[in-house]
Amino acid sequence: MRYFVVRILFTTLMIGIAAPNTHSKQNHTALGTRGCTLTGTNKALCSKSGHQLVCTRGFTNDWLTGVWHEIRSLKVVDWPGTCFNVNRLEYHYPNLRELGFYNCTLITKLKGRFTAVSRIEKLSVHGLTSLWEVPAEMVSQMSQLKVIDFRSNVLRHLKAPLLKGPKKLEKVYLSDNKWDCSDGGLDWLAMEHENGTIKRMIGDYYLLVCHQQLYRGKPLHKVMDIIKMVRETCPQPCLCAMTHVVTDRVGGIIPLITVGCANKKLTVPPTTLPLGATTLRLEGNKLNTIRPLVQEPQYRKLMDLYLDNNSIPAVKELEGSEWFTTFRVLSLRGNFLKQVNYCCVTLCITIIRIVY
């Protein structure tokens, strides 16, 4: 028995996963190596003005001794270690209303958590060029927190509980960061209602930009709209993924979507596809004809079609079809084809490989 394999060769864009940068941590004090505990250092400089305390390069021992009820505002500047633990702040400064971290370029991790008795109303983080994420558990129980300002860092990830946990949270600022808009980053924002509490709370939502390779430089809100559309229109039982994003002449975003329906025991292809679907994978199913794929309008914008290991005996429907003039890949490996129209093959297929 013989069968035909029909395939177009094409170049695939390989998208690398960026590895985390490693930073040289020379001349650290013990703060970076003591299990992230809050300890004093003789290199620190702390100055008090009214109810505000500013500590640079760590804390001096006297400001970590006893309880300072009069301090309402604390600014931590140029922290000398790679980790900062907030646990003891609530004890030493019980009446704190504002807490800020500024230009702490060595910090890679924030640890600890504030409890419901915390009186902090505003939390600011600026200029932290080694920190990728503020842990949600650090702030989720803060009962008085009203403002979060995380502008001008290199933050990539933000979990939903960080914004949904604090009951009195009113405003959040997140611009000028390196947001990851893919799964595990900010993709959860896509399913938030357009006029919902979270999106209205983010004061600079329409200024946020995606920074990982797939969506680099694209407005976050537009990418979120596309992710939502893909998730809501992906046919069951298939899985859909946005594999690339391009920009048109007027700045609009065009998604390139892969619909994965391989090995789902399908006897017919999905009747609907997400807007922007360019690749349909139907390998390992029970299809016995390509007629609907050629004749139905929802498939006409497909560029790559994988039909390997089905039960398709012929592709005569391709002759003269509109779809046949636009596709890049047609893969029919593992089908028992008895007839391939010679005219269609010579006109439209770059490489033909025949397996006997």
C-alpha cells in the first residue's frame, strides 16, 4: 500500500526564553547572607525629620531597638543586601502609614508579610532593578492599604491576590516595568471585566507595555483583549495559543493563533475558530475528508494545516479552491491517499515527498 505526504517547508521563528540575569553582588554586608533577617549595620545612615524616617544603606542599631510610635513614614534607600524581610517593621513602627523602597538595586527578593493590624496606607517601590515580583502574601492581609505604587522597576510578574487581597485598596500604579503578558505573568488580567474593580483600580493601565519576546513593545491592554478573545472563542476540546503578534500599518495588533486539536478523536474539524487563527493542528483524529476545510469560510484564512495520521483517502477538493492559493503548510503524513491531483500539486506545492 502506498500513501502520499504533502508538505510545504517553511522557516520557523524560534523564540528563546530569556534566562534571568545574574548580578554581581560585591562588597555586601551580612544583610545579604543572614537568611534575610533585619539587622543593623555600621554602614547605615538613618535620619529623622518630624514623623519621617529615612534609612540609607541599611538600619542603624538604635532604629531596630524598641518601638517607635512616632514614625509615620519610612523610606528604605539603597538597601545593601539581596533580600529584605518586612516582618519586624510592624513591631518597631506600629503606626507606620507610608512605606517606600527606593533605588535598592541589589534586592532580588522581598520576604515576610504584614498582618491585618498594619496601618500602612501607601506602599511604594521604585528603582528596584533586580526584583521581578512583589509577593502577594506580603500585602494581601493589609487592612488599611489604599495605594500601591510600583512604577519604575523591572517587575515582570504580579499575582491577582496582591490586588484583590487588601480590602481598602483604591489605586495602583504599575507603569515603566518589564511586564510578562504570557501565562504566569499578567495574563489573569485578561479575564477581568473591562469595567471591573481591578482594571479601574490600575491608574495607568493603558500605559502598561508587555516586554517578553512574544509581545515585546505591545500595549498590555490590547494583548489582554486578544488573550480574552482567544480563551472565549477556542473550540472545545481544543487548546488555543497565541504564537506570535504582528503590527499592521496603522499600529493595530494582529495575533497569529494556533488551534491545537490533535488526538481528540474528532470525526469532523471544529466548526468555529478564534479570530486570527492561522494554524490548525488536527493530527491523530478520525477525519476522512478535507471537504469542510476547503469549502467552509471559517477556514479560508488558515495558513498551516496539519492533518497527519487521519483516514483521508483523497484531496481532490483542493483543485480550484481559494484556500489553496494562500496556505503555507499542508501536512498529510500518515494518510492513505489514493489520488492527488497533479495540477494542484505542481502549481501550489513547493516540495512533494512520496512514500511507498
